[in-house]
Amino acid sequence: MLKRSRASFFAGKCFLLAIGVAVGITCLSNSKKAEAAILPVSLSVQGIGVDVLSGQSTVLGNTNSYSGLGLGGGAMVELNLPGPLSLRAQANYIHFAGTPVFNILPITGGVQMDLFSLLPFTVYLAGDAGYNETTGLGTSGGNFTWDAGVGVSFGPVYVEGRYTYIAGPIMSTSQGTMGGMSYIPIVVGFTFF
């Protein structure tokens, strides 16, 4: 329990630091918002933090829930359509350091819809689907994944929370299987253009 508390504390500090850096960059780059509005395509990088997993594992002969902290990052490309819709594609990497230790690489495409704007904030819904590659325990596996969530953008910075599901079995080894799992990552991103 102590190790989990330290890991959660460290993840919390990293998450707050990422938000502080993103807000600082936003304050220093007032011209980015105007540029992003003109271009139909935007590119962004994102940091991802996960603290709670849900799923079942029979790895090492024990049937239990996944547990542990996940941290990662990725990149997203967005095509801004006329009106409130945009198309998006992203690739992310997340390392889960709990029980068991494993990595995921989801590559997804989806739709984003702006709900409303209260300048300088825009609230939006997003949904994605695609392919996930999981590695760990000396093996790997590929499965369908999807997510749905809500986000807020402030100039070039955005924050999203999204429910994510990976269909199982994620991996199968001689020691057991990892079934489907769900998690809710908190994503902090910065749009370059």
C-alpha cells in the first residue's frame, strides 16, 4: 500500500507540473490561438496519467483486478471541418507499472464535436476507435479499442477525460490471460499549430 501511495503522490506531482507548464506556455503564446483558427489541420502532443484500472487477470494463476499507475504520452492530428465537428487521429503509449506490468500502444481515429464556448474556453465531446497493441510478460497481443470523453480547450492547451475500453483477451501466456480492461486517462495536450 505504501508503494502505491508514493506512486500516486509522484503521479499527482507530475500531473500538476504538466498543467503548470501548459498554462505557462499558453500565457506566453497569445498568437497561437489565431494561427490554429486559420489552419484546417492541427498537431498536438499529449501527456497521459491513469490511476485506476478495471479488468480481470488470471496471470500467474491468480484471478484479480489489475492495479497500478499508468503514465505515457502521444501525438494527435486533427482536421478541423466547417462547423463544430473535426476528425482526429492519435497514437499513444502508456506504461502501466502495477500488477502486472505491461505497455499499451493504442492507435485510433475519431470525431470531436464542440459543445459550447465561453471565451477563452471551449467544451467538447470526443469519441475514438481503433487498434491497440499490448506488450508485457514476454508476449504481446492486438485488440480493438474505443473511447469516449469530454474535454476543455484553452487556446493551444486542452485537457480531456475519457472512458477507454480494450477488448480482451489483451494477452495470453502460459501463465494465464489478461482479459478486457477499461480505464479513464486524464490527458493534457498542447497544440503546436
